[in-house]
Amino acid sequence: MYMRIARQTPKGLASIRKNTLRIVFFILFAFSVNQGFGQDQRPALIPSAQGAGSSAGASTANANVGGLSDGPISAGQVVHVIVFNAPDFSLTTRISESGDVAIPMLGVVHLDGLNSASAADLLARELKNHNLMLDPHVTVTVDSSTTGITVLGEVHSPGIYPPPGKHQLSDVLALAGGLTANTGRVIEISNDHHPDQKALVGWDPTMHNTASYNSPIEPGDRVLVRACGIVYVGGHVAKPGAYSLCGSPQMTLSEVVALAGGVVPLTSEKHTYLVRAQPDGSRVLQEIDLHKVLLSRAADPVISEDDIVYVTPSTVKDVLNRAVAAALAASTTLLYAYHP
């Protein structure tokens, strides 16, 4: 019996191996069939729903580029309209010149002047009123990078720039290459939404006073860096002409006269005139005793831009000087005429 079992052992092992391979093959085949059968039994709408979901996800991802805006939406801005669970109504579009957007199956909707929240509420009401959705949930974001900030005036590189990360005046001026040497002390900020409202920001070109560095700037703003004011100096000064007021925060009469080279001989310092323009276009004439100002015996008036300073000549001194010159000329002539 032992010998018979020993002789059959190799055959039994071979049989076991064959059966094991058959079982493994059968298990793998059954598993693959079940997998294919499970896929075939899935509803036909699942793949298309997944495709729609991926499309909506891509649309939502693109729409999330913008941000919520508390400011009014204006023409030329790019807005992202996101309607929850309704990709057919979600879109990214640019506001037309008339302030409108075209929503599929809804039509043209006017969004100019509305902020993100009010625009979303309007679109939700329109979708509900047109029986397109029972309870629409809408979000409207604004792509602020498409609305540039215009920088003009006394900067090295004027132009239109995308809003920086920090919406501050100093950051915008840095984008424009910084200020020139002729920068004045007033920067004007305006916006197309409120053309009659212009904010005047005081600026110190010497960079000693930084209080206005953090003035807020919004997309669509127009920043105008004004040049230094000019004062005109004429009359009996060494160098009459127009002079810039950039050198000092408050340039005085004595400093302006010094820029013009000072007074010259035969000057009536007591009769110096300061002509100043008024907001209504009229001019006011003020007589100043320049001699007392230069000797610190009178107040040194502060000069404003477009002022005119005129230093008058002395009539008496001029007459005496001409008389002396005429006498000297006559004596020289006589000297030559009667020289033996």
C-alpha cells in the first residue's frame, strides 16, 4: 500500500496543480465578467451627468477668478455669473458699453451701477419671474484685473495699469515708475462713475510726510499727478521769468525774489505788487513793502501758484541816474572838444 501511494503522489500533485490553475482562471474570468456586467447595468445618465458636472466644475473654476465687489459694476468689466446647479445660465462675459449682459434664455439684463450682491439678486429675481427656475441661487463676481487704473501727469511712465495686490496710492505710483522732479503737492483722483467728484490728495514730493501714501485706489480710478505751480516774477529783478514752486512746501515772497536773482539798483522796494488770481477768475492786487520784508520787519507772504510778483522801478532814482549819466556823457564830450 505504501509503495502504491508513493507511486501515485507525483500524479496527484500534477492533478492538484491543474485544478488550482483552473480555479484561479475561473475566478479571474468571473470577476471580469461581473465588472463588465456591473458597468453595463449602470444608468445611461451617469456618464453624461459626470460630463456635465465636470463641465460645470470647469465653468465654476473659471468663474471663481473674479471677486465680490462693493463698488458699482461698469462698462468694460468682466463679470462671472454663477447659477448654482444650472450651468446653462452660468457664464463669463464683459459688460457692454450700455451696461448690459446677455443671459441665455433670459435675455439682456442691465447691471451697470450695481454691485455684486445687488446684481446677483436682480438675476435671481429675473430667473424666477420668467419661470426658468423655482429657487435660483446666483453669485456675481467681478474680474477686477480687466479694469485698469489710469495714471497721468508727473510720473515717469504714464499709462493704464492693472490693479496691484494692495489698492493704495503709493503702490499705483510705483507701477507708473515713480514721480518726476516736477511733481506738485496735489494728486487728483477721479472715477467715471462720479465724474463730478474729484478727490484731492495732498502729497509731499520730499517724501517727509507719508500720511497720504495709503489712500485707497479702486479699479477704474484715474490718478492725475499735478505738476508744481508756477510763479511769475517781473520788474526790477536780476532774472525776470517763471519759477517753479517745487523747492519748498510754502515758498515765500523773499524766496521767490531770491530765485529771480534779487532786486537790482534803482528799485522802489516799497512799491512791490503781488497779483493773485481768485477762484471766480478775478485778480486781486496787493501792494507790499519788499524792503521791510527783506529786513524781517514785515510778514513774508506765502506765494501761491500762478501768482505774479512785480518789483517796480524807482522813478526818482531813475531820473537822477539818467541825469547823472547825461552829465557824465556831456562832460566827456566837452572834455574831448576843448582839449588843447
